[in-house]
Amino acid sequence: MNNTDQNQSITRHQTLRIAVLADLHYLAPSLIADTPDYTEHRNSDRKMYNESNTFLRAALKRLAAQDPDVLMIAGDLTKDGERECHEAIAAILEQFARDTGAQVFAAPGNHDINNPDATNFNTPNGKAVPAGRTTPAIFGDLYAPERFGAAEVKRFVPPEGKLGCGLSYCVRPKPGFTLIVMDTNRYSADTTVRGIDENQTAGIFTPELEAWVLEQTRAAKAQGDTVIGLGHHGFLPHFSMEPKAMPAYLIPEYERISTALADAGMDGVFTGHMHANDIQKMTTEKGRSFFDIETASLICYPSPARIVTVTRKEVDGQIRENFDVHTLIHTDAGTFINPETGKAQTVHDMTAYAKQYGFDTNMLETTAVHNLRKFFKYLKTHPDKKAEYHSKIVNAIDGLLVERLHVQDRRMKKAGIHVSVNSQGIEGALDDVIPKLFSLNPDVRDSLLRRTVGAMSRVDVTDGRTILDYTNYIYQRHLAGLDGTPHEDWALHTREFLAQGGLTDAYTTIFTELAMALAGDYAQTLSVSKILGADGIQKNLNLIPSDGRTPLVDLSAKRGGRLILAIIKWMLPSLIAKRRKDGALLFRPTCTIADLIADLKRNPLSHFALAHMQKRTAKGASDVDPALPFALPPAALAALQKGKDQVTAFVTEFADSMGNDTESDQDNDTQFILNCPALSGDDWFSFQPKQA
């Protein structure tokens, strides 16, 4: 229409019923088998892949009964972009469109396109192999809106030679309503950080897409339409720490872009990605309103669908837009054949069933090991990245150091002994340590990681509950949109445990034990002389530099140098090769850290000292006897405590942010109204609890 009179294209009453799904993460039954590879993958995720086919069909059946005009899917339709899965979903959606007459619009998600993790687990030998990979062209063809009844589709065309955001389009499913599907994903070389055609988690909103969406929004508003967006990544934060802690779940520059869209006339967007039910709002300086209705994943708790009725009414020359949001949960999925076990299974309540699939220790351990293996596999095929990570580790540690760290307790000071560690020496030591860390025995590495993650998940917090119980409690409150309800008493007590540093203290102890355990295996590969950057020690206690290195440690004593050398030779026989004529002790090049530890363990005095050093490091200085030997220096203890305080503050703030929705306690069933007095006028926005 070319008519710019807002009311001319509007009847007295117009309605659009929108069915909403998000994050289907569908895995076709034909790709599933009862194999070790599939079991490991399933155990590393909360997603219910075995149930994904049945849950999708059950949700669509329930939505069909709501008589929707359109079905909108907010991305991540597949597990990992398997072409076989996309083809199966497209066929299911085509049948839904034929049965209901509803048009179907699907935005891509970060899992859906150019995903190297696309996997077929159902093979003759039981070994997982790559499944078909879905390109942007394949996705665009399978979910072309014309296949589902749409007409007059306007498509965004990226600049020549680029593909970014290229699956965006604009449709008018009914008179008075314009829908803009926005492709916010990175999967092409022109948008990915590594410059290759491979998916990334983070989103994107290119300047070209922004200009095009604004143009379509203004044109639709000029003819009086209600304008609604659909995308995968969030356009508004759904908990206060999301921009800081999980920025990959929001489009870049979300605040500026959402403001621009609102001022142009878009009412809001439907999104997914975070797997949570949440509704957020904002009002621009110009008084324009904007909402982000985020819908949780169908195959994670609470396994919801939504039905949103948008009603436009002309009241006293104003256009009143009413959004009535209703969340469908507790859906009956009926009886089906589990594709992994081959046995019949019945799920009468998808929400109650899904709640049991929260985080558990086995899942966390498996996920950690899987990701670590994936990382080391990546390093093996990208040797240049190994050097890059080496450099990053050195730079990160170097940034934490002052030029010299002095190590001296009151006994050392009284004896006139001075020890300091310098940053140049640490950098030299790391040059030897890091490459060996990358080559650590995989079985040892995996075992240590499992043990550490398991210990972290089992920390007791209060009333017989663990930190894992609290994690599931907070996370599932957020996922279900129940984060505006009162907390249970045990959760309030746990929150105090976090705020007082109880969890940080427990984790400090766990990581200290990990470091000691890691040293036990890892130390067999580390040469003491290479770590120290020294070939020996002189009578004045100065280390003898090796290979032009700056020694790691500067050691000096006002008196008793010969006695100290004698003690070193007595306590560390594996380290000393021989004594030179000038009295200097030369180190044995083959002596490893493991040999050193063995020497110390054989000496009761040193064993006692090491045990207390570990205790002091874990607990900090405030609650131990200052007379104990080998205390960390005050500067190191202060730095340790500062770090622990920062971690405590972050963890507590994150739990508060995700577990408490201060914006709205109506994330599931609610109603809100937009009034549009004129194209150039202001909107006002208000949440109103849905009337019974």
C-alpha cells in the first residue's frame, strides 16, 4: 500500500494469533543409536535428544488446537545443523501448515548452519561420523516462507561477496501485521572471527541488515501495520548480568539497535537462544516502547510453547495493540518408541519429565572432558594456535606480576635470608612448562579433570544440599520464568553461604589439591634446572644462570651460606650432581620436579613444612598460626584474598541476577498494551497481569 494514513488500512478489529516455539534442537531418530559415542554425547548435555521428535510433534498438536494464524520458531531447530534433521523438520512443518492453514516462519539459530558438529550416531560399526552439513542456501530453501503459504516475501540481500545475515526477510501474514525475520547468526567467512564458513555461538547484526530492517519497519509503519520481529539472539538482556557474563546470547550493540528499531516503529521481537522464558521491555528517550519475548527450549525444562494473541483496535482515533501471552506447559507427549533403547516410553507431562534433566555430576564431568579433548584436538591440528595460547598464558601471568615478588617470613628475616621471584625468570620457566602441559598424558588429564569437577559439584552448602542443587534451583527458576517468586528457605541460606565466601574457600582448597595432584604426574617431565633457569648455586647463594636465562629465584643470606648449601645437599640429594672446587653446587640436569618432591617426602621435616604450606595457601593468612613454617608472604596472601573476594562477589551477583527477576514477575502468562496515537507520537508501555 502507498497510503500513508495510519487508520485507512485498519478495520475496527484485527487479530493475529501467533504460535511460538524456540530451540527445538531436533535430532532425527534415524541418527540415534545405543552406542558409546552417543551415550557420551547425550551425557554431556541437558538436552533431551531422544525425546526431541516426539516433543516437537506433541507441541505442534497442542498448538494446532489453538487455531494459530502463524507459527514462529526462534532458531536452533536442530542439534547441530544436520541436514537430515532440517529435512525432517521441514516435512513436519509443511504437514502442520497443511493441517492448520497457519503460515510458518523459522529464523536460523547458531547451531543450524555450517556446523562441523553435525553428527550421525547410527552407523554399522557404532562409531559416530559427520552428518550432512547445512549451508545457508539449503536452510533458505527448506524453510522458504513461500513453502508455508507466505506471499510477497521481501528478502535482505547482503553486499556482493558476503553472506552475513542473508536469511533475513519480511512478510505480511495478515492485513495490519508485518513480520521481519532477522538472521543474527555468524556462519560465513565475512562474519566469523576466524574468517571461515563455520558457525559461532555469538550473534551479529550487520550495518547493512540494520539499514534494511529499519527501512522495512518504517515502510510497514507508514501503512499503519503492527511490526513484529523474530530472531534467535536476544535484543534485550533477560537478566542483569547477561551483557557482562554471557554476551554471546545478545546481539552486539543491543541497546543502540533496539532503540533504533523501536523509534522506527517495531513493537518488539520474539527470541530464543538462552533456553528461558522471560519477557523484557524498554522505553526509548522518544517514548517508544520495545519488548523481547524470549521462549525456552522445547527439549529442556520447562519444554514450553507459547500462544500470543495480538489484537489491534481503533479507540478514539488511537490504535491500541493488545498482546495476550499464554505459555503452554505440562504437555502430554503420550507413548513413543525411544530411538536409543528401542523400547516404548510414555511421557504424560513434558514439563515434569524435563525437570529431572538438570545439571548432574556425571554430565558436568563428561562435558568438561569432552570440551578439553576437543580443545587439545584443535591444538593438534592448528600448531600455530598452540604458540598463540602459549603467548596468551605468559602474558596473562606476566600482567599479574610486579617486577619482583619477595618471599620472606619472620623466621627467614631473622636468619638474614632473602628470597625473591622475578617476572623475567617466571617467563623463562613458563617457556619450558607450557609445552609440556599441552602434551600431558590424556588419561591423567581427563582423570584429574573429572575428579576436580566432581568435587566442585559436591560442595555442601546448607541443610544437606550441595552447590549443584542450588545451581539447578537458580537456573530452573530462570528457565521457567519463575524468578519473580519467593525463594525457599534453604536457598536463602545458601545465598548467604556464597556471600560469606564459603564456596570460594571450598573451591580454593579443591584447586590447591588439583595443583598438587597435577604436579605429581606433570612433575615427572619438568627439569628442575630448566624451571630455575640455573645450572647450580654458588656459595653466596646466587644461582648460576644457564643458557643466558634470568634465574627464576634470587637467593641471598647475610650469613650461613655454607650451612644452607649443606642443608640443600642433605635434603635434595637428587638435585645435586657434584660440588665444584669453589664450593658451588652443580645441579643434575636430569633431576625432575618429581625427584625433588620424592626427596622432600623422604624428609619428615620438609614433609611437615609442605603440608602446612598447602594448608596456608588454601585457607589464607587470617585463620592459621603465623608461626607455621613456609608461610606465603603478605603481598601474595593479600593478592590471593583479593582474588577470592572478587570471585565471591561475582558468584553472588550472578546468582542474584539469574535467580531474581526485578523487571517482571509475569514471564509466562501476561498481557501488555501499546497505544499508538499517531505515527510521530509517543507510545506508552505497561505490563498488566492477565485477568482470570
